[in-house]
Amino acid sequence: MSFIECVDLTHIYNAGMENEMLAVENVNIKIEEGEFVAILGTNGSGKSTLAKHFNGLLLPSSGKCLVDGMDTKDEEHTYDIRRQIGMVFQNPDNQIIAAIVEDDVGFGPENIGLDPHEIRRNVTAALRAVDMEEYRHFSPHHLSGGQKQRVAIAGALAMNTKCLVLDEPTAMLDPRGRHEVMDTVSRLNKERGITTVYITHFMEEAAMADRIFVMDQKHLVASGTPREIFRDIGAMKKRGLAVPMAAEMAYRLQQKGLRITESIINTEDLVRAICQ
Amino acid sequence: MLTDITLGQYFPGNSPIHNMDARVKIVLLFIYIVAVFLFDNHINYGIMTAGAIGVVLLSGLPLGMILKSIKPLWWIILFSFGIHLFSTPGEPIFKLWNFVMTKEGIIQGFIISLRLVLMIAISSLLMFTTSPLKLTDALESLMSPLKKIGFPAHELAMMMTIAMRFIPTLLEETDKIIKAQQSRGSDIGDGNFFQRAKGMIPVLVPLFISAFRRADELAIAMEARCYQGGVDRTRMKQQRLHNVDFWAGGIFGVFLISLILVQFTL
Amino acid sequence: MSIELKNISYTYMPKTPFEHLALDDISITVPEGKITAIAGHTGSGKSTLIQHFNGLLKPSKGTILVDGVDIGKKNTEAKAARRKVGIVFQYPEYQLFEETISKDISFGPMNIGCSEAETLERVKQAMAFVNLDYDKYAHRSPFQLSGGQKRRAAIAGILALQPKYLVLDEPTAGLDPKGREALMEKFRRLHRERGTTIVLISHNMDNIASYADNVIILNKGKVTMEAPPEEVFSQKELISQAGLELPEVKTIMNELAQNGLEIQNNAYTMDKAVEEIIEALRRKGKC
């Protein structure tokens, strides 16, 4: 049994109304426990809508979404599912509730009614896991974007989440902030086996994933390892996406007549291919 | 600049005032304000002012900061001073057209201003030394007896928490929008009242839209973190009284008794 | 002619516990007809800096000259000079406020006293430039547009002011790859066809590498470098100290050079890099 599984999932906003809008159609997806997957797609391709199904923030108009075997439509399980799947959104400012870091991280555990000692322990452990312990008494207003996103991640970890769903967590950050978030996410995935679903517009970030799903025009159009996905530069461009810089360079070199047989997704690959 | 406003800002610290339980602080503040308006003995004004200064010194915050918090309300103080100056009957010392300024008026005006200043200063000290979350938790806990009659104590406290969290964010945003519209050649803050009001539209519309968008995203984020109202909710920081609170209560008791003694014996 | 900053310092919230020297004795020149990039990580002072370009912030110390005119003065000449500078702030779509797109774009021209006919002409031009069809979109609400379209409508609102100097603060933030490229190409066209001077504020070094003639690096309120891109990108240490990264292309080239590929000069754009590599491999007889 997969950890997250969507079967023929379709979502229509404002169904039956004048401004009805199909956002996601017939998506079938399986994400295994401990896996790191990236979802790519242009704005409006439906990737955020899809992600909001994973913890029952949105319910499928047809088809279903199962998390750890529980149907998200089953109201009895709503909070069990949300405990297991923590979400991090794009705008760091609009997801921090409290005016002090540690209070914010404690918000989730308070909601699910843990006892005060346990909350305190979880908050400390979560802040340590994202390397933000020294900021626990800070006001979020005085943190950088990358630090705020790490606080948001800690907020999920403090509920003992098994899975993180991150919706363009680095879109509003500078390079330093992006690295902080990427490093944190990939470390949590490797060291703690946290299942990770990472939505992004940055191809270098997607290249870290075990598997990539590509969304285009409300459909899931491709899935595979980064190497498989980034091999087909033409298809990616046609979908309004890009490939990592190294892959693009390899492609251009090939067009100039250089023979490169390996698939290339990062600098090391390219160096190996050219300087062997 | 808008972000210069200090209202509603918390300055973390480790003074006895910071460490007091917020519920105790609110209750003592309440009694103090009542006392300020109840006791009208001149010696008592001295004691109460001394008390206020003492508490500020104890908090370790610069006195200037407290004075700065009074600044936005300065005109209210002046206004009430002016009214008392001219409307109190007594020994006239100055006459202008129909207005008579009296000696009693000066004293009365001064007293009223002092009362307002003390009230604002002590209230802002509460805001400066208490984290917003503790403050709202305390209010929720003090209001919780009212829950029985259907009073939404939790919801109110949550609203206040979020409002306080977003005050700096929204101030910053307002500043940004004003600058963006000024860059498009708009003269915000110029002209007569109507021109000014009209000039605010390019700022207010984006600000409201942004506030709604933030509210929407925040609601989703809260939902994702299992928020379901006040039901079955626990607290990381439990409110418990410590030594400092008993000391504060004791000292305040002595303070109050001396005020009463002065009021009724001298 | 140029925008010239002379010994600019700026202190935020002076005389409070939050007092902070945001800009420290900055002297830079933005030459006319070029694309100048300003890079620095968040908090380096770049947003504070650009707000000085059109007088939104007044420096605590120093003077700003736009085409030789001190914009800190209170005369009409200074006001006219300030208006030569248009700023597109980050996420400009959040400044849209009018009922229709054409009204929103008209806001600027009307404010600076253009006639109705002139304003309409400018609105049409600006909309055409950002690829929003006038007949189709002019009378729609800006709030019905998609994210990318909103961004373009908001940019049109600045372009309608026809600034001689256009300052862009992270213009592509939050857009998808296609949107990013399309928007940057529009600015390149504006620069080529109308000779608009562009100041690009960004922390995306690959963007800077492909567009800028000149790069200014800010760190902690100070200018640490002001030079053409090839010179800036050869200073790996200074760049990482400023919390920035080399352009990806440059990193790849450095790696190749370290692994024994004899590369001649310092390519930092894709086209140049590909040429370089082919050239180097040819010399080695591998190609």
C-alpha cells in the first residue's frame, strides 16, 4: 500500500456554478513512504490544487485520495491525516500565526491536544531539527524568509508529521534562503525518512528528488526519475518548463555535434562526460 | 515612517515585570487605573506617579520609549486639558472674549492630563513587557467564566493574537503600497480633506485585497495544522503563579493601602 | 547622462532601539543606455537603495543626481528629474486598484498631467508592449487576470509613465520558467528599441549574467563591487561573502577548468560557454 495514493482524482472549483473551473483531471499518483518526489508544472497547471488534496484541505470532486489507507473524504480521519501530513506554503508571512517563534511551532500540537510537557519537548526537538533553536524567542517579523520557512517546517514536525508537502517553499526567497530550505528538507528526508512532496519552479531543486511528476493543463503528463524527465528537453520546453542548466548545456553541446551519450542533470555529470 | 509606530510591540526582556503572570498584570493594571480615577488627593497623585515611574524603571525599558507611546494620543490630552482649563468655575485669572480661565481650571486640567498620561504609560508598559500570546491567553483565561453564557472567549483571544501578529506586517505593506503609488505620481497626503480621502483609495483598495488574501491563506494554513477552534485544545505555556507574582501582589497591596490611608486620613 | 549617487547613507528608525544603518556611504553611477544590475541578498540594502532613485526616501547624508539635477531640492526641476525614474516594485500586481485595467494604467499618466488623448495613447502603447490586447482586456477588471497577466498589467502601469530610467525589483519573482523568460525578453526589447536605461535588482545571478552590462554588489549596506559582469564573476570569494552565488554557467565552467579542460576566457552566458567548450575540445582533438 502506497503512503499517498490518488485514484482518478478530479477537482472542479465552484462546481455547478457560473464560475465553475476544472483544476485537476483524472490524476493517478502513488507516493511511497520515505520517498522524495517533486511536482513540476507552470502556474495554473493544477499542481497546488493537487497538493491540497493530500491532507484533505480540498476533497476530490470525483475519484479519491488515500493517505496511509485512510480516505480523505472520511471526516473521522481528517485530523489523523493532517497530523501525518504537514504543509508548507509559498508565502512565509501568511502561515505563521503567533508573534513568537516557539509559540508558533507549538500551535499544531496545541490543536491536537497534546499535554504541555510533550508539546514543549516536541517544539524543542522540532526547532533543533531545522536548526532554529537559538531563535525560539524571536518574533517572526525579525527573521529572514528562509528562517520563517524553517519555522513553518518545524511547526509540522512538532506534530510528529510523517510527510511534508511543500508548495513552492522557496519562490519568495533569496539564494541563501533557498539553500537553507532545500538543505533542511533533504536532510529530514534522508535522516528521518520524512516522505516529501516538493512543488517547485526551480529545476535544480527538482533534480534532488527521487521521482518527478510533471503536470500540464490540469493533467499528470509525465513521471519518472530526474534523469528520465530532464532527458527530453523539447517536451519540457513545450510545457513551459525548463531543465537544469547542466542538462541544457549538454543538449546545446550535442546540437553542436559533441557526442554525449550519458543523461546529464547536474554539473558533476557534465564534467564527467566532457573531461573523461 | 509608518513602521516607526511602537504601539502593540513587545520588547522581550527578563525583568520582574516581564516575568510576572499576564493575568496578574492585567488585574493589577485594572485596579491601578481605577485608583488613578478614584483617588483625588494631591499626595496620592505623587504616590501614583512615583509608583508608575518605579515600575517602568524595574522593567528595564527606557523611559523615553514609554513617553513615545504617549505621543500619538498627545492631542487628546491637550484637548481635555484645554476643556478643563476654561470650563472649571473658580477664581478667574485670564479672560478671552467669552472664555474664562480659572486657577482651579489649571489645576483640574493638569490633574486630568496626569491621569491620562499615567493610564497610557502603564497600559503601554503592559504591552511592551508581555508577549502578545501571553496577553491573549491571559485575557481568555480571565474571560473564561463568561464562556458559560456563550461568550466567545477563545475566538476573541485568537482574533487578537492574529491581529497583533499581523500589525507589523500590514504596516510594512501599507508603507510599500504608498511608495508604489507615489512612484506612479500620486500625491498621497496632499490637498484638502476630500482630495486626501480620494488619494487614499489607491492605497486602501490594494491593502484590503491583500489583507483578505492573507486572511484566506492564513485560514488554510491554520486548517492544515489541525486547528478546530477551542475544542480539546491544550496549551504549551501553562499559566502558573510564581514568587514574582506574589511579591508583586504584596507590594501592590501595600501601595493600595497607603493610597487609601492617605485618601481618608489626610 | 546618468543617475549618480554621491556618498549616500541612510539610517532606519533613528534614535530607537531598532536604529539601523541600512546604507553606508554609497557612491555609484547608473550610466544612461545600459542595463545595470544590483545584486545582494535580502537585507543587504538594495530595496532601500532603489527607493532613493526617485526620492521616495531621502538620504540621511549625501546627494542624488538624475541627469545632473539634485533631486533632493524642492523646485520643479528636481520634481521633473524624479519623474524620469520609474520603479517596478516586487510583486507589483499587489498595487492594482482600479475597476478596469485601462483605468489602472491611466493612473500614472493622469497624475503627471497628461491629456486624455495622450493618456489613452500611452495606455494602448503600454498594453501592446506587455502583450495585453487592448480591445480584449482594457475594460476588464484587473482582478480577473491570471497571476502572470496581473504582473504584466501592473508593469504597464509604470511603462505608461514612459520613464527614461526603469528600475525593476525582482521582476520575475514567483513566475514559472516560461513567464520569467518572456518577461525578461520584454525588458530587453524595451532597452534595445527605446533606449530605456534599466536597473535590474535581483539575486538571480544567471539572469544578471544574461542581461547586465554592469553589476553592483551590495553587502550589509556597502558597495563591495561595481564592475562589468566578467570581472564581478571572477571574484568567487567576494560573491559568496555577499550571500550570493556565481551564475550556474560560470560554476560549470569553473568545474570544467579545474578538471583539466583548457578554457580560454571567462564565459558566463550559455552561448559563450558552449562555444568555449567546443573550441577547447577541438584543440584537444576530441571534437
